Amino acid sequence: MGIGDKIKNLFTYNDEDDEIETVVPGRDEEPAGRSLTEVPKSNRVVNIHATTQLQVVLVKPEVFEDAGAIADHLNEKRTVVLNLENTGKEISRRLIDFLSGVAYANGGKIQRVAHSTYLITPYNVGIMGDLLDELENNGLF
């Protein structure tokens, strides 16, 4: 084999290299002591440990115009803690109505965790426990 043939072999595709050899005892003409063997010619590494970073955003809106930025966090699958202590009653109601719709549209949930604090989660985050019922049953709220 000359140098020209070697260069040609480098740039041509040879499907014999990608085949997987399968040997099954009794079906092929191999000795009975051999087991099922698959030998891939190329090694492929696949990372099965994909990590997802969950983020929690704390917001304290004072005007209804902040609702768009909060909705963007929810659309990006971030958990939002909504603190409405310094927000007026009418604006708080409008924010809760709007953000409840955003959460519902994304398959998420909204839950009241304190007097003026709400937790809004995307569909892939679960909420365990019921702090509000606990506070009400103990007479603290």
C-alpha cells in the first residue's frame, strides 16, 4: 500500500469500522462456551448526570409595573417569593391576580406562606407542608 492509498483511506468513510459484532451461542457457528458479546469500534461518552440549577428570586414590588419583570422570572422557571408588605391593597390584589394567571399558564402554583408573602413555583418545583394552616391552627395568624 502506497502513500497515496493511505491518504485516500484517511479521507474516505469505511462503514466496516462502525459495525457492531454480535455473537450468540448456538445461532452462530461459535463454540458453546462463548457468551453474547457486542464490541463497538468507537467509544462515545454520554453524560447522564445533567444538573439543573434551581433559582429563587425574592421580589418586593411597590407598583403594578413590576409585574412584567416578575412574570419573566416565572416564565424562565424560577421560583418567586413575593413580599407585598409595602404594597398597597389594590396593587397587591392586581399583582396576585396577574401572577396567578402567569403561574397557571405555566403549570405552576401560588401559595400564601405569610400575611403578605406568597410563594410562586413553576411546574417542576413541589411545595411540601402547609405553613399557613399551621400558623392559623396555633392562633399565631
